[in-house]
Amino acid sequence: MNTAVQQNTKKLRRPAAVEFQKGRRLHLFLIPFGFFMVILLWSVYASKDPSDYEKAQGYAYLFFEMPLLNCMTMPLMIAVLASRLCDMEIKGQTLKLLYTLQEKGSFYDWKYLHEAFYLLLFCLGEGLIFPLCGRLFGFTETLSIILVIRHVAVAFIAGTVVLTLQHILSLCSGNQILPLVAGLAGSFLGLFSMFFPHEIARLILWGYFGAFVPYSMNYDEAARLLSFSPAAFPVGEFAGFCIFGVAFYLVCRSVFLRREV
């Protein structure tokens, strides 16, 4: 075995480092950063020039609004991210070569974790929007750190489940148009699921970005004012979704491992 092959083999013993090296020139951080800027600008525009009444419930409005924005933007962002990361192996037809140096399951897992890393950065960035808007516009409502953490956790967990679908679609598709179309369709379905009956909405995977909103909205037609009241967190439903997410990942992984290259 020559020196070059030995060095490549040694690198593949550290699959996390290998994945980041493969993507170092793709400027992948621009994908979550671009979508984050859309969310940030939308939130800033929606919160500008608040009245005293709006300042008193500014955070409640953001906690209600941002999951809805995630339903529209995150499915497409995840589709673009997964497609960008997986397309280098698909386009270059290097999967067979990779499998001679790295186990198939290891490749699938670390590629997924690489994608999830950028998803996590996006979700953490969203958590910073709450105190930023509160400082910019002088919200008088007290910011709940627990709700911020819950928002980040829900967005990330819902994102990882959607990422499971986009991950296997991107790896199994010779053309990345199908995964991107699935992500675009998911953005529309996620948004429209907010208007479906509860039983139907829970069957739409992309709708879970907005399924655990911590506030409910009320509109006073006479006064033309919006008000928000705390909503109970559906612990059982969330736990069931997490269990489904783990099972879904294992099923998709098993399908990929059985697939011939």
C-alpha cells in the first residue's frame, strides 16, 4: 500500500473530520445563514414600531410567529443542505470507492451528523433572535429562557426528522431535483397544515415545526387587537414524535444499507 492510500485510510478513521474536509470549499454555512437572515429580517420587520400594548406581549408574538416561519423555510433549507452535501458523492460517482475505505453505515451516519451540525447552528441562531428583538424594540414582557430553549429544541428535533427523509432521498437519487422538489412541497404542506384539523395535521411531517407553539392567539374583533395566552405543552405527543423520529431514522438507514450501489 503506497503512502497516499495509507494517508487516506488513516483519514477515514476519523470520519467526522473527513466529512468537514470534503465540504470545506462548499461554503455550506451560507445556506443556514441565508435562511437565518430571512427569519431575522422578517421578525425585525414584524416587530418594528410596537405600541405599549405590543411591547407587553412582544415575546409571545415571536414565539407564536417563528414556528410558522419555520414551517415555510426550514423544509426547503434542509433539502438544500442535504442535497448540497450528498451531491458530491452522487455526481462524482464515488460511493463504491468510499465503501472500500469506510463502512457503509458509518458513511450514512456521519454524513447525516454533518448535515445536522448546520441545522443546529441555524436553530441556535434563532434562539438569539428573541433577546435581540427585545433589546431593539424595548419589549416590557419578561423573556422566558425556558421557552427559548424549548423553541430551539423543538425546531432542531423536528428538523432532524425532516432531515432523515431528505438525507435518504438525496443519497438514493441520481438527480437532486427530486429531493429539492420534496423540500419545496414540504414548505407548502407545513404551512397549510396549520389550517387542517388536528388529526390530519399530525400526519404531515413538515407541520411539526409549528405543532408545539407555546402560545395560542386570540383576536378581539371589536378592539382589533391580538392577544396571546400560554398553551400547555403536549408532552405525550412530543415524546411520541421523538420515538417516531428515532424509528424513522433506523428504517431509512436499513433501507440505505440494503440498497445496491
